[in-house]
Amino acid sequence: MILFIYPFGRRFRALAPEAHTLAEVIHARHGSTSQMIMAVSNIVGSCISLMVNFTAAGALVSVLSPLTFIQGVLIAGLGVLSYTLWSGFRASVLTDFAQLVAMILSAVIIIPLIFFNAGGPDLIADNMWRLSAEQSNFFSTDAILHQGAPYFVAVLAYAIGNQTIAQRLFAVREDLIKSTFLTATIGYGAVVIGLGMLGLLALFAGIQPAGGDMNNIIPQMASAYLPPLGIALFFILVIGSLSSTADADLCALSAIVMTDVYGKNIAKGKPNPQRMLWWGRATMVIATMMGVVFASLRLDILVMLVFVGALWGAIVFPVIVSFYWDRVTNRAFTSAVVSAVALFTLVRFELIPMSGVIAVFFELMSGVGGGVVAGLMMFAFFGRNFAIFVGAVVAVVLSSYFVGFLRDYTVLLGSLTAYGTSALVCTLLSFRSKERFDFSVLAKRVTAFHSEQEIMLQPQTDVDGLKA
């Protein structure tokens, strides 16, 4: 996800170096309708992300301490809100650095400690019988189609749909974008893979999730195989990672509401800085309350992450292509996203029977979606022509493979349908357009918004140059 965005991010920064949010640049490119679609999708996604982080914190606290799940959720929500409300994005960046250092150091100690306390290599050798035929197969088709591929596709969409990534993209010095995002990829990937290994060890050890809740499995591993000091380090590892994501979500939500909702639409490009700050802080408080309330539902974390990522898949192609192709119009952008979300909803919630011609249609659309994913990844690093070639080949191969088969894998079918539908609709409508967009005006349009802010912050003067 992080590695995927930086080549496109450099393009976004080159076109609009003064922007705060990706939706703000979309406003300059297409207008308020497309901007609000982008802003609303970001708001929904960040609220779900907050809920997921608070849910994980509650599960951790309930397993490793005498406190209840709800108390853990409240502690996480109030703790993150307290320092983020104090200093916003600055606090998020400063704590991110400290949290990342603590997480990496903790992971280096904790994960090997759990591994050897659980039995080390003997645990794996003696308990291979616990694995089913699919679990013991590294290239299991069932595992890939049920979990691996949907999660992979969803996570790619996070790079565009999640404002927490975009805000760092616009905050980092332009010449440091590549090194920053490469470092983040390595650090983030190491922690995620390490924690994922604990789930695998739990399978070998025969540990069942408490109460049937899969969110409890990693805290259970820590409580079973770590000494008190190790549990403390594990607490730092997980709470640090959760806080890092949660404070970024709060900053992202406040930036979206201040810039895209209030600044561009309510204040019509002439915002009052003090009122804008009030909007941002109120957003943090309300978002935290919503995150805590929804976290109390104790929904499955992985399911929610895949769901919101798949939903964001509807905007990935229109957003990226809008900054490279001058034919893309507001109508093409809007129609692509709305139609993709509509078809995704039909598939994901199984609102129509998936059989016959209908199933074949969605399977073909999913094949196109797979080609779009492959093409966008190639475009990020190897350019347009190679990306079109790879995307077309992958789309043809997957379409022939998916027909009569993918209808049994609803999650992946819905995710790829969102990608394929948005790409097809956006491309077809853009080809019909006779408009040509001048990308050189993007920076001027975004800067104009900032100019209004600067004027309002200056003291008022009369015609003689004296303060009014």
C-alpha cells in the first residue's frame, strides 16, 4: 500500500504542491461533486478505521488486564483524542516516530520470545497434524481467494482512499517522498508480518480464540507465552501501532472536514481560520465518540478492513487517471464511482442471485478489475504503455479463468467488480468527451484557497495604510 502510492504521490505533489487533502485537488480538477464523493469516502473509511483500532485495543486490554472490553475501548479513545486534540498533525507525527521505534524494538524481542516459549522449532514439527490440507499448502487456492487476494486488493485501495496516507504525502518534503515511503513500507511490513506470525503459532499450539472472537487470538498468545516484562513490551507494541493509526485517522478526518466540507463548500473558499479550527476539533471529538460506539459492536477486524478497502476500490482508477489523462471529466469521475459502488453493493451483500448470465457478467467485470489492479501497479513503476499491455493480458486471462468459478468467492468478486466497473465507465465516458483539461491550473486553483486564508489572517487596513 505505502510503496504503491509514492510514484503517484510525486505526481500529485508536482501538480498541487500546496494541497492539504487529495479531495481538495480533486475539487480543483473536477469540481465540488467529485470532491464530496472523495471526501465522504475518506470520512467513512477513517471512521471504520477508528472503530477497528479501538476494537483491537479493547480486545487487548480485556485479555491482558482485569479491565473489560468497553473500558479498554474508552481508554484508547480518550487517550488518543487527548494528545491529538492538543496539537493535531504535529502530535501525530511526533508520536509516530516514538511509537515506531518502540514497536520495532518490541517486535524484535517479543516475537522470538513467544516462538521459543511456545516450543520453538519442535512446536512446528510436532504439530503439523493440526493443519488441514489447505493450511499446509503455501499456495492454497482456497486461502488466496478467500483471504489473501481480497485483502491484497483492498489494501491497495487504502493508498488512494485513506487520507492518512495522503496527508503525509503532502506534508513530507518533496525530495524525501521516495525515501520516506520506502522506509515506512519496511517498518510497517515488518510489524504486520511479525504479528501475523503469532496467529500461525496459535494454530500450531492449538489455541482457540476466547469467546469465538478472532480479535482475541494474538493477545491470548501474549498472555500464554510471555513473562510480565514481555507482556508490558507487547502492550507497547500493539498500543503504539493502534495509537499511531488512530491519531492519523483523527487528523485526516479533521483535515477533510476543515478543508473539503467547511473551507470549500460551506465557506465557499473564504474560510474563517478560527471557525475552521473549531470545525476540526469538533470533528475529532465526534469521530472518537462514533469510533467508541461502533467498536462496542465487536465486529471482526479483518472483515471490516477488507470491506472498506473494497469500497475504496471504486475510486482508485478515477482518481489516479484524473491526474494523467486530460479527457477525464467530472461526469466520468462521478458516474464511474457511483456505478462501481452500486454493483459492489449488489455483489457484496448478495442482493441478487449470483447465477446464470448475471454471474457471468460480474465474473467478467471482475476479470477486468484484476487487469486494472495489475495495470495500475505496473503504471506506478514502469510507465503507461507497459501498464496497458500487462493490464490487458491479465484481464483476458483472469476473465477466462473466473467465468463459472469466482461466483463462489463473494468478497473477492465484489472487490474486483468495483475496480473493473469504475475503470470501464470512466474510460468510456472520457473517450466520448471533447474537453481537454489544462493541468497547469491545478496549483493555481489550490493556492487560491490558501491565499484567501492568508488575507483573512492579515490585519485590516484602510486606504491610507493605517489599521482600521
